[in-house]
Amino acid sequence: MPTGQLFSRTTQALFYNYKQLPIQRMLDFDFLCGRETPSVAGIINPGAEGFQKLFFGQEEIAIPVHSTIEAACAAHPTADVFINFASFRSAAASSMSALKQPTIRVVAIIAEGVPESDTKQLIAYARSNNKVVIGPATVGGIQAGAFKIGDTAGTIDNIVQCKLYRPGSVGFVSKSGGMSNEMYNTIARVTDGIYEGIAIGGDVFPGSTLSDHILRFNNIPQIKMMVVLGELGGRDEYSLVEAMKQGKVNKPVVAWVSGTCARLFKSEVQFGHAGAKSGGEMESAQAKNQALKDAGAVVPTSYEAFEAAIKETFEKLVEEGKITPIKEVKPPQIPEDLNSAIKSGKVRAPTHIISTISDDRGEEPCYGGVPMSSIVEQGFGVGDVISLLWFKRSLPRYCTKFIEICIMLCADHGPCVSGAHNTIVTARAGKDLVSSLVSGLLTIGPRFGGAIDDAARYFKDAYDRGLTPYEFVESMKKKGIRVPGIGHRIKRGDNRDKRVELLQLFARTNFPSVKYMEYAVQVETYTLSKANNLVLNVDGAIGSLFLDLLAGSGMFTKQEIDEIVGIGYLNGLFVLARSIGLIGHTFDQKRLKQPLYRHPWEDVLYTK
């Protein structure tokens, strides 16, 4: 594996299994370093395609999303790093697929717990094809001022504090990702910072070893010294010892192997990583530290003395003129995300939507301030839910019962009315449920089912102004307006609409007042003297009775009643009710497997 540096300021990666935060952290690091192009060229999300919006500094960018590794590599041939955020169950297969792509040079496997047999296959394939595997169980790696993998080095604040926005002179390698973040900070305090840092991962079989990266660092001219943080367990550190003894490392190495406390335990102890378990004296931290020291590495007496050893080694190189202290540069300010800025109270932003009827932010949704559990526990019905969501208050039971009766009575009126006919034709054309439903709903208007609001509006205006039924009807006639809520194609004075009779019976039995309904009945009496089909229809009955409901309940002001009628609440009731029937007609036609509808010729008058 050993050659030179893995990354540069132009390195781009493919990110497998979309995770918003680590990708955004990579892009923020890019901006901090002054990169001209984002380091994430594309995202691979199995089964998904399109784009993901993220920020590159202050600019919002769209990063392509591909459904397969092959498609992503073909679309982004210059992206040679594969960052794998798949779970341990699928990480090996996806990593092998990536290694087999000719454009991929480095694969970083974040997941821990990848089966050891699978990891060995990945290692063997990578080495035989001159490719690099970092991980499994790694946070990744970073080249200061150039490129970083995923969550390496943590937050932007930590990156700035560790001076990772520009290159230093130190190469660092560790098994631990968490300790890497700590060591970046330590190294930045006592040196000019790192040039490159790698966390090889804590599993028993890492894709690349400590010595692989130290030998690689040795070939990078910008790296003047190396820092190694090993741990008890395994024999990886001994390959570094052998390399140093053979003279393959000619730069200072400061090393420490953690886990010296293991000897304090009477039995074998498994530390955090799968590989952090001593299997004998040679795998102990003490033995490894001694071997590294004998090979020529600078090894402190304890971890607490590690920082001082790094500082002393660095200062010696500066004195010898081998390191020229780097001039500090001020990194650009990363724009803060709006959500975090609002949360911290730094900014205020206007909302885009106002909602007063429901709230889903708590433990459970609320309708009109009433928790969903209360709605169920108190036995609320559909009428109660409508009262909360439409009228923003809990209406008396007789009111909500009336609403439910209206819905039941208006749910359907057979297949021949225009709304049902449209829905049936659309369903038979093979369209889906929503399309069929909407085609029927679009017929609702002044001529079909949409006269409830108008009936309420005109009846209310006439009654409130004290017009007699004669004055009301004749004034409407002069204006050329048919009286809404009066008239039926089938029903007559001697064959009343049963729905109207049921509504009137319920209202007279339960409503405190039915003054608007009685006025509508008086208007009907006058219109029947003109024609036998000018009866009070269901629109007129609902419209007038809703006025009685609103006025008689004592829960609405005059202004609120006028607003409810003006907005179109009452037509909404018909739309809601008739949707039930239209959906039923759609299912009926689908169930019957009815063919495409074609209107018969004999039912059309062809004329010039």
C-alpha cells in the first residue's frame, strides 16, 4: 500500500447511504478550506434517484443522487473516494462493489461489526489491486486544508480550534476515531498542526494498518514528523517496529500505546474496540510501548506526557531548521444554519404558514386544542371532529349530530347525478381513485350541490331585513336570480324530499330555535303557488337549518356567522359528504371491472 498522500484539495468522494449531517460537515470543511469545488460529487442511495439540497458556504447546491454504485461511478469518473455509511450488514458487499470500480481508489468503511471473514476478503482484494481501505469501524481521515471523510474531527468549532483548515507538518495515525479528535487538538496546541490524520478503525482486522500509513507519511515531503496512537490487543504496532528497525522510517515518530491500565485487572478486559483485548504479553500496551521505544520512536512514560513529547520533538525540528513555522491564516466564517440560529436566539424569522386548528408538535396531535387521546376516550364522532377543525370549538351534541345527519343524507344520490356520472366515467377510463373522485367533485357548484351557501346567504339576508316571502321571491325574480335552495327536478309539492323532512324533524325536536327554517318553509309555500316543483330542496334545508344552528347555539357572533357563510363552510359539508359516495362509485366500477364508457349515439342529438 505505501506510496504518498491519499487526498488533495481536488479530491472528490461518492457518499453511500445518505446522511445529511456528515455530508454537510464535509461541505462546510470544504468552504472553510477555500476549496473551489465540493468534495462530495454524488450520493448513492439504493433505490432512489434525484438530488439532495445542501449548503456549500452560503450557496445552496444540488448534489446528484444515484441508485447504484455503478451509475454513480459512471456519472462522476473523477470521484475516487468511496465513503460507506452502510450498516454492518451490507457494508462489506457495497464496499466490494466499490473496490471493483476502476475509478475508486480509496474506500472508507464507517460501520463497526462487519464480519471478519468479509473484511479479510476486502483487504485481500484491495491489496492485490493497489487500493486502500480505511476501516471498518472508523471515523475516517482528514488532510488538513484539503479533504475530510464524513464526521472526522467533529464540529466546525473543533476543526477551527485544531487548525485543520490549513496544513501543518505532522502526520497522525490512530486506531480510535474518538481519540483522533482529541489528538488533533493536542497536536494543534504544541505544533503547527497536522498535515494528514487517519483513524484506521478499531476492529480486529483493519483494512490498512498503522505501519501502512506511517510508511506513506514518510514519503510525503510536507510531513516532517509522525505521531502514532495505538492500543493494546493485536500485533499491528509490531509491523511498525519492524519497519523502523529496517530503516524504512527516517522521520521522527512519537508513539504511545494506550491500555496500560489493563494490568490492574485480574482477568482479561475487553476495552471499547473489538481489537482492544490483550491476548498475551506481546499484545499488552507495555510490551508494545517498549518495542516502539527500542526501535527508535519517542515514547513517553504515560499518556499524560504524550503532549510534552510531541511538543519537544516538534520544537527540536524547528531549531534544526527542518520545520518552518506556518503563518496563520484566518478561516472564513461558516454561515450558521437558520434552525440553529433561531434556536440559539441569534435571529428571528417570519413563519410561512399560520395554523389555528391543529397542532402536531407535542406528544400527540391536537384538534382545536383537544388531544387525540381525549377525542377517542370521550367517544367523539365525526361531527365533533368537524366542529373542532372547522369551527374551532366543541359544539353541543345536537349540533354535531345534525352535522353527521347531513353527511349521511348527502353522501350519495345515485349514479345519474352529474358528480357520480363523472366519477363513474373516469373510473371506467382506468384512472386512479383520486382522479375519479376529483372529476366528480369538480361538478359541484351553483347547479349541483353547491347552493347551500347561497341558500343560507339569501335566506339570512331576507329574514334579517324583514322581507316577506313575496318580497323576497319577487325581488330575486327582478334580479334574474333563481332562489337557491328552492326547486327540484324530481320532487313535487305532493312528493316531498324525504331528506328534507328528516332534517326538519330533527331540528324541530332538538334546536332551540328554527326561525330561519320556518322562513324557508314560508318561502316554499309561496313558490309552490307558482309551480309544483319549486319545493324546498336539501340544499335549502341544510342552509337554513345551519343558520339556526349557528344562531341558536349562542356560540357564534353575528360577524362569525356572516364569515362562515361567506367563506363556504356549508358547501364544504356537501363536498365532504358527497366524497363518500363518489369514492363508493369508484370502487363499485373497479370491482365490477367495467369497460371504458362510450355514450350511445342514439342519446345524442346531432344537428347543424
